Amino acid sequence: MTKEKEMSFLAHLEELRWHIVRSIIAIFVIAIFLFSIQEYVYNEFLLAHINPDFITYRLFCDFFSFFGIESNFCALDYPNTLQVLKPTEQLMNSIWSCFILGVITSFPYILWEFWKFISPGLHTNEIKKSKGFIFSASVLFFIGVFFSFFIIAPISVNFLYTYQISDKLVNQFTMEAHIGLITNMLLGVSLMFELPVIVYFLTKIGLLSPEFLKRYRKHALVIVLILAAIITPPDVASQVIVAIPVLFLYEISIKVSKIVIKRQQNNASK
């Protein structure tokens, strides 16, 4: 019996290994494709926020102008170029950035591989009720991507690029610092938007409950603010803008946890 369990465990490890391998292959395939069009990726995506004509800046300018409020969004003057300080910096940065974007782009497939691994251990009714898992998690993730790209990143870049202590100090940013800022925000904010999905699974296995989430709501607020401070620049505006939707998702997570508990109770009473 022990031998059979050991073989079963090893078989599961082997299966998990192939799920991970296929996920990594998907990431690398997308990363290689993005690397082949890296000039477009950088100009239209990773460096888009230093363009004064970026859509968010124009919308902010129109918004403030409509209410008669003066705003620097209407007269942005960002540097046209960023510094490169090392001979290998552009190459290594493009490889790493394409890999991060490969992870972001292939996220639904990674979820699908994860689902294929855990679904054999679920009951038929659990599989039916969890059919929307990949879709829901992917939608939340890409909402986080769009939110960070069109809201958080422009506000952060505007704050950091216009912040100046003295006229004797000149901002001279490097490509590595700027790209790192954008990619960290994209990935970090997107993962934070997965909170309802994480709560769903933790409730399913009995590690969380609606009462627990309600009781530690204030503690969650502190944690969210800390995480927002880590993944965003050190300006209060960006941190608050990240924290608000995540706290909203926290409230949704409480309702999700309630639904899971209610279903479990209904199944137990049958």
C-alpha cells in the first residue's frame, strides 16, 4: 500500500513537472515573439508613458480643463531619451522585459495548465461549479494590467518625472529604472487583482471564512497599503489609487467566501 501511494505521489510530481514545463514553454514562445518585435514593444508599450500625447494624459488634461482647473497634464515635457549606462543593459533589459510580458500575456494558459493539474482531484459537481475559474481569474488579471498601464503608470511617471527638490538638481533617468518601474507595476497590480480567486480557493480548503475576513478587515487595509507602497512609486496618490480597487475586491472576496461556505453547507445537508 505504501509503495502504491509512493508511486502515486511520484506520478503526481511527474505530471506537475510537465504542466510547469508546458507553461514555461508558452512563456518563452511569447517572449521570443515579443523580442523579435522589441522596438515596437518598447516604443508603443514600455516607453509609452514618456510620450506627452499618451491617451491618459490627454484625458486628464481635458477633464481638468472642463472644470477650469489648471493641470500640468496639459503641458508635459518629458525627456525624449533615457540613459543607458552599461554596454549590455539594452540587451539584458529587453530579454528580461520580454520574459515578464510573456508571463503576463500567457497568464490564461498558465491558469489552464494549473486547472488541468487540480481538476482530476475534484468532484464532478465541483468541476461544473468552477468552470468559470479560468475566465474569471483572467478577466481580473487583465483588468489589473489595463488599470496599472492606463491609470497607475501615467500618474506615477508624471509625479516622479516632474518632482524636483531644487533647480540645482536635474532628473536623468535610466532605461533600466523606467522599464523596471513599469513592469513591476504591471505584474504587481495585476496579481493583487486576483484576490477574489485566492480567497475562493482558500475558503474551499477551509483556511478562510467570511467571519475571518470581516474580523481582520482593518488589518487587511494595512497590508493592502503596504503592498501598494511596495509595487508603486513612493507617492501617496498612486498608492491610494491602487488600494481603493483592491479594498473593493476585498469586499467582493467576503461575498465570494460566503457563497462558497453556503454551497458547502447545502452539499453537506443533502
